[in-house]
Amino acid sequence: MIRVLLVDDQEMVREGFSVLLGAIPDIEVVGEAQDGREAVEKVAALHPDVVLMDIRMPGTNGLDATREIVAADADAKVLILTTFDLDEYVYQALRTGASGFLLKDASVGQLAEGVRVVAAGEALLAPTVTRRLISQFSRLGNPSPPARERVGELSERETEVLTLVAHGMSNVEIAARLVVAESTVKTHVSRVLVKLGLRDRTQAAVFAYEARLVTPGG
């Protein structure tokens, strides 16, 4: 059972998601919060597996709350759920340590799968968000020097795996692409995270964008 905390300043939104997710056998809504400050407190008290976090809220917003939650618990999983897919929100959310990003117009099936993916430690980006993120980094021109230099710390296969992670591929999909065992992919991903000092696959994806390992059409 995946335990979820819902965070949104609109009561009707929280109730709606609670009903939808509550009907899914392997997901349990264990609590709700109406702003970022309450979310931080509820996470400390309830220890949910996944936090569904809105961005725009009065008081402590979702980005600040995510930053605080992740700082207190490196294993915390926050899935940003918002109506806004603007580039600055995407980038800030991922930089604060969010494990994924979905738009509120996602279907029930996409939302449930998103919760499962994030709970399992995978990165999750809505397809439209991924395209925008890649496009944003492409406009920056030159790659980030620190990021590009650190790519040299990785082996050729680790760099290849990192690139596929940045494209949003799961371990199963990467294993199929490279024709290797899923356990081998997990080992490569773990080594990439350790070598680069990253907390999860989402930060690995951001790093890949900054190093320009991923470009539009690439």
C-alpha cells in the first residue's frame, strides 16, 4: 500500500483527489494539508510514501515546502501536481528535490501510475513538461561547465544510461533498449548517482540537461 499526503489550498481539489485515489486498491490517502507549512508538519508526523504537492499556495508555497521536506528527509518523494507547466516552475520544482511533475489535467490512471512510479524511486515528468524542459535548456546555448566536466567521471555505459534516464525512460525500458538485465541498469543508475552526488533520478535528469547530454531531437 502506497501512503499519500495531499497538499492543495483548495478543499474541493483535495477532496476530489482523495476520492479518486482512495478508490485505487494499492493507494491510501493518509492525510491532507492546505498549505506548505502544514505539509511539512504532516510529513514529519505521518511519513507518507508520496506527497502530492501543489505549487501555488498562500503562505509557504509548494516549492519552499518541497525544499524543506527533502532537506529534512533525503528519501522523501514529492510529486508536484499543478495547473501550471511554465518552465520556471518545472525547473525550480526539480531543483528543490521534487521526484516528479504532473499537470492537474492528468487522467486518474496517469495520476495513479505517477504515484506508483515516484514511490518506486523513478523520475516522473509529464511529456509536455519534458519537451518544455529540454527546449529551455537548448536555449541556454553553452552547457554548464561544471556539469559538462563531471560527465568525464562516468563510464561510457553510465553516460548512456544517464542520457536515457533524462529521456524519462524507466529501468525496464532502458534494459530493453540496451539489451541487458534490469538489475544491471539499477546498478548503473546507482553508480551514476553516487559519482555525481545526486539524490535521485530526477536530479540526474536535470544534470543531464545542464551538461547538454540531452538536446531537442537527441
